[in-house]
Amino acid sequence: MDYTALKTELTTDPKSLGYAPLLTATNDAGCAALLNATTGNGAATVNLPSLTHDQFALLIAPVVMSLGSATTALQTKWTPMLNLISGIQSVTLNSTILGMINALSSDFPTELTAAQITSATTKTGSRAEVLFGVGTVIQWTDIAHAMGRM
């Protein structure tokens, strides 16, 4: 945890979440709740770091189902890549994989839309996740530490 960045967030309150009265009252749990909320001013869309095999398979399933009726060129281009997913446990959503997904969408625009890609590869994250990464949960002890009380 980057306690310096957390303290800056708490003392400057750039999203106007209302930390000041909670800090004055030493309500560290209240501050943590604001940071962990997935609704309100602090929440925002965050990119997922990975998908499970099943999540990825569901995303591309419409393409796989229509591959048999695609042109020979598209079948030749995509069949080897799509066969690769059978042995993987998770897919890291790095720039290469996201580029592949977007190229797949370009070749099969009705089977894999931009909205489907966004829905599968992002989520609404808490302010904590926006600041410190997907999956981050701030504890009251993190607040106390950042504010120099621990």
C-alpha cells in the first residue's frame, strides 16, 4: 500500500467524497468505506487485469460458433489462435491480447461487439481500485497508518 498516496487522497479529497469530517472524528472505518464504495463520485471504470478461461471462452463463443461459415481466409487466420485457448487457465489482458480481441471484433463485428468487449474486460471499481489497482480493498488500519496514527 502506498500510504503517501493514500494520505494525499484523504487530505485533498479530489473527488469530494467527504473524508474531512470522518478524519476529524478519527472514523477510519468510515473513510475506508468511502474508498471501497463502488457507487458515487469515487467509483469509475477500471480495466480488469485478466479473464478466466471460461470468461474468455464466453466472450469469443459467438465468433467460434460462426467460424465454420466464415470465409476461408478468416478461418485460416483465426482457427489456430482460437484453438490455443483450450489449454489455458486465464488470459492476461495485456496489449497483445486486447489487440487480438479487437482484431477479432473487426473481422466478426456482429458476433463480437465493442460493447461486449468493454463489458467483459472492465468493471466499475471503487476509488481504492481506481487509485491502487483492481482488487484493492482499504482497511481502517490503512487509513490510520496513512494518517500517522499507527
